[in-house]
Amino acid sequence: MQTIRETLSSLTVRQRWWLGGGVAALLVLIVVLVAVTGSGDAPVETTTTTVPPQTTSSTTSTSTTSTSTTTTAGPTGDLWPLTGLPVADGTLADPILAVKIDNSTRSRPQEGLDLADLVFDIPVEGGISRLLTLYQSQVPSEIGPVRSVREVDPKLLSPFGAFIAYSGGDSGVVAAIRQVAIDVGHPALGAAAYRRAADRDAPYDLMLDPGAALVGAQADVGTASWLSFGEAPSGDPAGTIEIASSNRHQVTYGYSATDGGYLRFHGSQPHLAASGEQIIATNVIVLVVEELETGRTDSSGSPVPDYDVLGTGEAVVFRDAVAVTGRWERGRLTDFFRFFDESGNQISLAPGTTWIHLVPEGRTFGWR
């Protein structure tokens, strides 16, 4: 039989917060009942304080199609900052969890990938890609397979104040990660939030328990606004997107009006999560970036790349079956990317999930 301590430790962080809130509410009710029945006075009127709605800024292009995106705030009036969707469960104080996930053929299907709010698809050594995934509005019970970090990861994570889970990495990269994110540990540190999946081959078998990783984690990111959500802009028809960030990593997206987003494929094969759900992105963004040399190689001798993600460069934003061409801008690592069309208007995203592809200069992508 489980002890109370074992039962509590098996709960997720959000479940513990709900349990704590329920206990507090019960204690308050008991106090009120004692006061009312003991004094014989009329019940005291209870004052409820409502948190003001979270305001998120959005810039709407003056040229729009007849299609628009309307988002109604949830019960609290708040919107998740990474998706622009209503907060129905949880609070804006829920931490952002970043997890580095493998995306090679042997790692798929990944656990929990279909619940990520924001995903960076990043080419690494050997032409394969790895994913830097961010979770806040939905946290799966398990995420993986977890892999090691690379030089560009701390640059991408810098704005978020996130908690980071990973399997290891170059000592200099790990030190940089710890400057911008809260390290929730990896197996080398003896963290208990990881397990090896018996039905997967190493090193594609390391799985993360987010609830165990975030025990006691508290964050306040409710005032943050990294992405701009708003009306659908005008642009080129883009029902299909094809991205080849390397000779080995070629991704296709097909827009589904029924699903309200782009279904993701590796070549012609649907990209499925372990849940059986096909990965879908409400927004797909291509960032053309300069590839940098790190001077490091992997065990097979392939160079380990880094990327310049400061300054400006070519960008294409895909949403609502439309492609908007323009540029990305980022002045500081503590800022997130901003996206502008060719007329200088900021491009708004559709509320929902976003996949951002880093595409090195000279590689190909297109749409039709």
C-alpha cells in the first residue's frame, strides 16, 4: 500500500497545486462556519478579488484578408503567452519547461511532443535535427527522448526564464544554459525525474517525468509577451510548405482547414507523437540564419554547428494557409524574435502552437 508521501510524490506539479488550493479552501470554509454558528451573527459578506485580465499587445497589418482570428479569454481573462489561447486550467504563474528532444528516425514517435506550445526545429551535426520544445499551457505526463544541448540553445532560451531538461552537453554549453535557464538536472547529476524506456534503444530511450522535474518549481511569467497574436494578414497561398534545412532533414507541412493548422510530415510520412496524434502547427515560421563554426565535431567527425540568431534576416511566416514574406529582427538575447512583412508591418500569429525552423543560408524551402 502506498504511503501518503509516496502518493503525493506521484502527483504532477499542477495536481499538487490544485490539491493545495483545495485544502486551503476547505480550511477557510471551516473557519467561516465556526464563526457563523458560534457567534449567532449574520454571515459576513465575502469579498472576491479578481486578477485583472492579462493584456497582450498585437500589431495588425492594415492589409488583411476576410479571414480573422478571434480569441475569447478564459475564466480568468488571461491568455497563455506562448500560444495566445485562453487560460482554462492552471495559471500564468505556471513555469515554462524547456526540453531538448531528439528528432532522428530512431527517436520517433516522441512522447509529449504533440502538447508543446512552441518548438524550435534545429539542424545539428550530421544533417539531422533536434527539437527545443517549450511547455506551459499543457504539460504531458512524460516527454522524450531527451538529448543533449547545443551552442544555439541558450541563445534561444534567454528570453523565457524557463526550466530546462536535457541529457548533458559540452561543458561550455551547459554553463551558458545555466546562465539563462533553471537547470532541473540531468542523469549525470543524479536527477530522479528520468527513466530509461525498455521499449526503446539507447540513446533514444531517456524519458522525462515533468512532474518530478518541477517539484517545488515556481515562476512568474504572467507579464511576459514574446509573440504577437492577431488578425490574419494577406499573403501568398500556402497550403503546402516544404523545408529542407539539410540533405537529411526534409519536412513537409500540409494545411488542414478541419484541424485549423499545418499537419507535419517527414518526407511523405506523417509525423506522429507517441499518443498516435499527428503533429500539427498553427503557425510555421522559417528563420534564415547564418551557420557558425564551433570547432567541435561529433564521434563520427561531423562538425557541430552553431547559428547567429541576433540582428536580422529573412523570414517567412505561415498561418491560415497563407505565407507572409519579410524579415526577423532581434536586438538582444533577452528579446524574442519579431517578424515584419515587406512593408514593415509586424506580422501577427494565429493563437495556437508555433514551430520555428532554423534554416541555414543556402538551404531551400518553398510553398505552394
